[in-house]
Amino acid sequence: MAYDLIVIGTGPGGYVCAIRAAQLGLKTAVVEKNATFGGTCLNVGCIPSKALLHASELYEEAGGSFAKMGIKVGKPSVDLAALLAYKAQNVESNVNGVAFLFKKNKIEAFHGAGRIVAPGQVEVKGADGKTQLLETENIVIATGSDVARLPGIDIDEKRVVSSTGALQLAKVPQKLLIVGAGIIGLELGSVWRRLGAEVTVVEFLDHILPGIDGEVSKQFHRMLQKQGLTFKLSSKVTAVDTSGKILKVKVEPAAGGAAETLEADVVLVAIGRVPFTDGLGLEAVGVKKDNRGRVIVDPHLRTNVAGIYAIGDAVAGPMLAHKAEDEGVAAAEIIAGQAGHVNYDVIPNVVYTSPEIASVGKTEEELKQAGLAYNVGKFPFSANARARANLAAEGFVKILADAKTDRVLGVHILGPDAETMIAEAAIAMEFGASSEDIARTCHAHPTLTEAVKEAALAVAKRAINY
Amino acid sequence: MTEIRVPTLGESVTEATIGKWFKHPGDAVAVDEPLVELETDKVTIEVPAPAAGVLSEIAAKDGETVAVGAVLGQIKDGAGAAKTATPAAAKPAAAPAAAAKPPASASDAPLAPSVRKISTESGLDASTVPGTGKDGRVTKGDMLAAIERAAAQPTPVAATAAAVQVRAPSPADDAVREERVRMTRLRQTIARRLKEAQNTAAMLTTFNEVDMGHVMALRTQYRDLFEKKHGVRLGFMGFFVKACVQALKDIPAVNAEIDGTDIIYKNYYHIGIAVGTERGLVVPVVRDCDQKSLAEVEKTIADFGRRARDGALKIDELQGGTFSITNGGIYGSLMSTPILNAPQSGILGMHKIQDRPIAMAGKIEIRPMMYLALSYDHRVVDGREAVTFLVRVKELLEEPSRLVLDL
């Protein structure tokens, strides 16, 4: 009983890859070691965190801007248990959705840990210890990533937590200390701050959100401080003393120097994620990995061993669900003989805070480093009628375009609903659009998207409303 | 993997336009099988497959402009190559026909708003601009670069023509009944070169007429014998070419060309013969006509005519002419003023032979007459020289024995 394709892992990369392969007529199976499908994204990542973000944002609005708009609700309160139940239900419906899609596409699912015994052979070891051997033409490694840990600091997921534990704290901590001012740390920090925690973020670098456009990062830093987050930049956490009722966190300057001790009820370690590629038998079949444990693939997502492909967080590139999805589709199409391809120059990136940050393409720093001549068009939401009506007029849209050809090279949005608006920028860039093309495309009024159009106009120094 | 590259196209030809791919990606090809048609300024040529295998990739799509040496596509060597490269693709159920589907062409895709605007304002047809966007779409940057290229071109005439020729829009009623067809490269070149000649040379035309009676009599007398011996029909062109060569020897200015402040006199006689084809006018060159017999000239011309119709002329056969002959007579023209084939200084126009009453030795006779026209560049050729040249041609044709006697 041989398959055309077995996908190991059913996260957003793996399950999408399997469905696409089944659509193309490949006899496909998936192997999942967890009880539910969907991987980190659906179970302990994107989906549950967004449920908490949404709820906590509404909670804050109810206690804040509602009154300004003349809506009286009294002082709102949070029933954390009910909130977490709503989150759990959301997760459940999503993972069940994946199971349904597998059935619909006649994809066979095997529960257990997958291991590549040889090219074309996958062994599945169930929770009961029983193994079975599956035969297949092709294998896609879609095993994703795991939380990165700090040496000497044990994560118990109760008081010292990773993102997984931070999604289900039994009660709102009085003091939450977050290690790492990246996307995960700031999103979850925002959630618990809104729910009432006093949040301190310790970051090794001298700025927050590494990789994000510098201007955006700087302005967002100020916004978060105004919201009540405390930052300790250029600092590192060297130890967490869990002996007492209150955690004692040792923080040192990154450059070295006198340590200080901060108190916290909960410590969230959010310093990033590492590829999960151990225990797959890759060494035995000779699949090469780089020095960071990522499977090495060519532009066609092929590993060095024929018939074995890899996608998503298990390979190099941004650790984003949608990047994994696109690679999953490309891998399935390549295996089916089509010309699957992922355009790594146009992968949007979103930080789901309030306000949101969304970007696609190059940052200003990257363009400077590459020595490219570019023009900048910026438009603040404070000049956008809809944002003002929504009482959410913070932030701006910034478009970077080639000085000579006017081709859009990067778009950075800090502001309300940035996640939705970045899609138009991505499509424009995918088609090689110039800023003038965006500016000459009619945008509905009154919408937040007008800020994108105005920023495009501003590239040619002809914004209308600013 | 074998690369398909643009072959050397001959002197002064540096780029070509992809006319049409005969093969799609995924098609099997044999060695030397024609793969793609390239249009150049001068001829249309076919690029043969350098190796047998499967056409795996097309790098330059129809309508794109490519430079000499540029990669046109790739051939995956051997029949089994597809299998070893992507082992999984061999699975028949798993590899639907999509694999062989050619990449979507962007030529039908609507243009980006900035491209539309630039196209309307500059008159530059976006479909002639090679696109770098998704699926070969033309971007604003491509348009700006094309305009910059056009502006930097050494021929100011062509540049302004490309940049400013804006056609006023037709009324909607009429617009739907118009057909817009892209000029082939050959047509564009003809247009540019003719206008260049008009703008550069001090061009004027002198006329004469010739009694074709003797040449016609010679033809009638020796037609069968000539054809039997040389395998080619005895036509008029051979006589005209030989007559022109003699006249050019007498009047060297007509065989000369201007180079800056110098005049270059050419002591060789490469005569261009204008041939009308479906694709447009081409002027293949009969080399060293002074050293060729009349039969050899006729043979060469017959061969050119055949190959011109098939589009099979080679680039070097279209280059290096010193003087040209055009025959409007075959279409019935009685009189015309040909345009110079720059940088040449003279072109002879032949016309229809028509029986006309002529006064000869005090009597009116009906003779087969042809008007002759010589357009010449007055910067090089004096009026006296031009007229003398044409009279010499007339005399040589009216008394073909002079050709033999070199009189």
C-alpha cells in the first residue's frame, strides 16, 4: 500500500500541502504526533492568541473609548475562565475543520511520531508504542518549530511559561515579566496588560521588534510605553529564582555590568523559536541540516535526498504560517510536476498588537544597506477621516519606492487594521506595481485604505489630505 | 541542459524580436528542428534546436526583444532527462497535463494604470516594451526605461517619432471599426530608414526614357538557348544591372557615399535589387556585378527572389550595397521617384514597358518604351553627372552591343 506523498506534520504548512497534493490527484497521507491537527498555529499559536487579543481589545475599548462615544456600559470586568473557554472553543472548531478537510480530500491521517527510516519509508510510532511502516514515493517534512529556551531557565508552563503557557494562565498575573521584545512577547504582553497585568519587557537588543522598519519600531515603542508597558532594552535575563512565592528575575545589562533583581508573578520566555527536526531520522537517511538545525532545501524545496522535501519553520526563512502554507502548496505542485514557486520577496508580516503593524517587502534600513535609491511616501492616520471617527488615529502608512522606476519596494503600516490593508500592498508588489499604480487605483471613501493611497501619492509628494 | 541562445545576426544587427515560438515548454525537440522565429531589422530567421531533448524553459516570450547571445530557453537533454531530474514527476497520475502547459502570456493582461498613462502621453506602445513584471507584464519602470532608451538612440528621427507620435483618439463609432496592428520589425526598419534617407540626403530625381526594342529582340532571339545553357530565364534585370555598372564606372559619384566631410568612392559594384515580399520590401545585394556575367547576375537575382518570398535571406546578403535598382514596372507603374537606400547616393527606378508613338528619323513609330528615373543625393552627385549617368544607361540599353564593346 504505497502513497504518492506522506506529509509529516499537520501545521499550516503540512495540512495545506496535503490538501493541495490531494487536489492534484496524489494519494496522500499525513502523520501527526499530537492528538489534534493544525500544529502550533491552530493549537497554541496564531489562533488562540488572536482570540485573546480580540477579546482583550474589546474589553479595553469598553472601558475606554466607549464612554467618549457616549456608550455607557459601566465598568466592564473579565471572567478569565469564560474567556479561556471561548478561546478553547475557537481552537477546537479550527482543528476539527482540518480533520474535516482531510476527510473531504480523502487524505489518510496517522497519529503518532513520524520517522523517516529510508527514502520512501516512514515509520509511525503511536502513543501506545506500536509502530507501522508506510511506503511512499515522496515525503514532505513539515514538522515546524518549538519554543526557544534560555539556558538555565526551566519552563514549567505555570509560572515560567512559553507562549503556550501564556495562553492559559489561570489568573491574570499582577506582574508579568517578558523576556524578548519580539512579535510573540509584545502580542501576549499586550493581552495581559489589557487584562490588568503590570508588564515589563526585557530585550537584549537596543530596540524592539528586530527586523521591522526602524521608524515603525521607534514610534511603536513610544506607543507601548504610553499604554503602560515598561521596557528594559540592551538587557538580558540570566536567572529566574522560583523558590519563593514571587519569582526573582536577575537582569543584567547586555554589555555586562551590575545585575538587578526584578520581581514577577509570571515570566514569559519569548526569545523566538527553533526548528523542530530532531527524532525524524534525518541523520540516518542523510538529509542535511544547517548549523541552526534547519533542513537545507533548494529553491524547489527539495532536500539533498531524492524524494524528500521540507517546508515551513523546519527550513530557513521567516517563521510564519502563511510562508509555510505557500511552501506547502509549492511543494505539492512541484511533486505533481508543476512549476510551484514561492516569492520570498513578497511575504507580509503582521504584529497583532494594538495598533497593529503590518509590512511587506524591504525596510528602509535594508534599502540603505543595499545602497538603493528610493523615495518615501508617508501618510499619518491622524489625517484619515475614518481613523479619526473610529478614535483610532495613531500611526502611519509608509511606502518605499525605487527612485528611478517607482516600483514599490516596501510597505509598512503602523495603525488600525494594518493586517487587512497590507494585502493590497502585497498584491501590488507581486505584480511589480509602481507607487503611482496604487495612487491611481480608486480607493473607497471613507476608509482606512485611503491612507495607503495617500502614502502612495506622497511618494510623488502629492498627497491630497496632508 | 542545453541553452538556446540568439545566434550572431550579422554586422550592425544587435537585437531581434521574438516572432513566434513553434514549440511549447515540455515539447520534445530534435536537433536542428526550428524552435523559434526571430525578427530582426533585416530578415526573419529561425533558430534551430542545438540539441535533442525536451524544451524545458522559454526565457524570452513572443514579442520580447533580445540581444545577440541572450538566452532564449533551455533544452533538457535526452528523452529520459525529465525523469531523472524530478523523480516524482514521472508518476503519470500525479503529473497532469498542467506540467506541459506554457506559462500564461501577459500580452492579454490589462496594463497597469501608470503604464496606460505613460503610453498615452508618450505614444510608446506598451506591447512593444519588454516586461519585467509578473508573467512578463510591463511595469512603469519598463516604460520609463524604454523611453530613456528611445531618447538615447543615435537616430534623432526615430527617437522623436517614438516619443511624440500621439494619435488623436478616433470617435467611438470609428474606433471600433479600426484595427490596430503592431508593425513588424522589418516594417519599422523600412519606415525609419526611408524617413532617414529623406531627412539626410538632398534628394531629387531625374527622368529619361528608353526604347526597349533591342533588348526585347535579343531576349526573343536567345530566350530558349539562354535558358537551356544557364538554367535561368533571360530577364531584363541582367541588362539593367550590367548597364548600371558601366554607367557607374563612368560616373563614380553615383557609386559613392558621404562619410562626415569625406566622400568615399567605391571601386566595387554591389547592386541592391529591391524585392517586394508579403512582409515588406527587402533589398538583397548582388555582389561584384562587374565581375559577374549577365547569366550569373540573372541566376543570383532569381535565387534572391525565391528566398525573399520564403523569408530565407541571410543577413549578409542584405548588406553592403553601393547602388540600388527598383522595378515599379512589375506592378504597372509608369513613373515614380524612388527613395534612396541610404547611405547610397543613387537608385534607378525601372517602370512599365509601354508601346508609345515615338518620332524616329522624321517618322512616327510605335516603340516599346520605358521611363527611367534616377533619384540621387545632390550632395554627392551633380546634376550633370546624374543626367549623364541616366543617358549612359539609356544608350547601353538601346544598343546592347555597347555592353559587349564597353562603349
